[in-house]
Amino acid sequence: MAQQMQALVLHGVGDARYGAVPRPGVPAGWVLVRVAFCGVCGSDIPRVFVKGTYRFPTICGHEFAGTVAETGSSVDDYAIGDRVAVFPLLWCGKCAACEQGRYVQCEDYDYLGSRRDGAFAEYVAAPRQNLLRVPDGVSFEEAAMTEPAAVALHALRRGGCKAGDAAAIFGAGPIGLMAAQWARIMGASRILIFDIDPAKLDIARRCGFANLYNSAERNPVDVIREVTAGRGAHIAIEAAGVPQTTVQALDAVRDSGRVVLLGNPSGDVTLPAALISRAMRREITIAGTWNSTYSARGGDDDWRTALDAMASGALRLKPLITHIVPLDQAWETLKNIRGKAGVFSKVLIQP
Ligand SMILES: [Zn+2]
Ligand SMILES: [Zn+2]
């Protein structure tokens, strides 16, 4: 009989159960990872409570790090006990995007934690080519946040953030605050952060940011104009996915400014004709961003940059952690996040 493990298994929309399931098998070229921590992504809440996964039952959780527990045949460069972070997208390796190494545009991908079993469990199986070593000095808690940190970095790269920029960040959730930190690392001179939740602005303060504004009290566009002598921001990051902040981000940038759409949209956005006209005259650039770059051959990518910035201390992720909960309490916690029963920034599940 297969060995058992504890997991939080999603059996249907809004129906997750904690219990014992068989440990995943380890095919050739794959490894079994003992999960140390798995973060709750903003996308997990609608996935679990509204949209569901591609099939049931599924184990969710795609932001994780841990140690190698078993190696499949033909894996000779990882040993049991090695500390790893895992790129959760499993690319097909055959399509045109894969041939160019653009795995997130793969036409036939699989995904740990949504299309196949992920890491709200003691163990998860992953291909060896999806593993990265966690540098010394980077904790498992931090390493479990490599995925969102890489996603935030990718957004700033898509927006061409550079030294001296005035950057406006809409949304002070974990991704927004990681984006703000990348803006700081890239040399932005002014970083203005907007949210309607004072508790989230407090977490931003703990990350070392000072220019924090409650957009329920002051119109962000007015604030940005005031701070930039009427010119607007060089770059605006929409990290809330809210129609109103999308409109504000488009209105917040100066001539040749860049707007990056990062937050998962929560509704349709209506753009006033006058705003479109201003965006045209200003020749602004709107950039979509999706996921992050990952190199299977050890080249520069968003993942390695994120782990390196954690190791150097440039990227400080610990202030974002508001909760660390054992796996048997994960379901209760997910319900509390959904019901907004408490202040949640980054929540880590510890199986
Ligand atoms: Zn995520
Ligand atoms: Zn592909």
C-alpha cells in the first residue's frame, strides 16, 4: 500500500477536507518534495470558493518551498534533504513558446496546485527541471514566497522601472508590496502606495515605506499630481484588480508613462472618453504582465533574481507574513480570509 500523507483536499467548490491521502508517486525525472511552507495566493480564494479547479479532487497550493524527500530515477543532481523552491508551471516542452523558453505562454501546460495536486499537503511531486536551490541564509518561509516575488518582479520589468522614477502602487496586498520593494531595488526615487485598508498600509510601513495614502480618504490621482509637481508618475502598477484603481492608474501617469496591469480583474472597467483621450495624448504604454520568467537551463530569470535578492537582504519578505498556520487549521483560515475575519497579508500554511 502506498504511504500516506496529510493534505487539504478540495472535493468541490467550497468543499475542502483535511485528511490522509496516498503520497504522490515519483516518476523518472521527478522528485518528491517535503513541503516546509506553502503560501496562500490571492488567486486561491476564488479558486477554492467560487471557480473551482480543473478537476476534483485537487490539492491546491502553488507557492511553496521544502526539502527533497525522494528522487525519481535519472535525477542525480539533487539529494535527499536539499532545500528547494519549485516553479509550479509544468510546460509541455513541444510548442513554439516552450521552444523559446517562454514557458508561461505554453499552449498545453499543467500547474501544481490548480490543474494537478499542489502543496497544501505534506508532500508534492514535481519535475526536477522545476526545482531551484534555496540559497544559504534564505529561510523556508521566505523561499515559499519566491513565486509571488518573481511575479512582482516581472511586472516591474514589464513596466521598465528605472532609477529616478516616481512609482505609484495601487493595492498594498502582498503582491503590491513586493512590487513596491522591487521599485525600490530598481532605484525609483518616489514610491507612493495606495490602499483603502489602513491595516495594509501599516504593513507597508513595516516594509520601510513612508508615502502611504488611504485612497478612501484622498483621491490618488490628486496625491500623485501634488507629489510630482503636476506631472504624474513615471510608472503605475495596478495590483488591486479593482475597476476604480485601474482607471486611477491610467490617469496617474505622465507623458510617456507606463501602466502595468498586475492584479487579477474583479470586474469590468469603464474608461471615460476624456481619460482615453488623455492617455492617447500622453502616449502612455499599457503593459500586461503574466506570471514570471523561469529558465530550465540556469539562465537569468525572475526566480533566480528573486532568490538572490532575498539572500542579499534587498528583498524583505518577512514583514509581509501575518499568519503561519498548521495544515489542519488551513481550511478554517481560508474561510476566514474569504470572510475578511481579520487582517491577512501573506498567510503561510505549514504542513
Ligand atoms: Zn500565486
Ligand atoms: Zn509548451
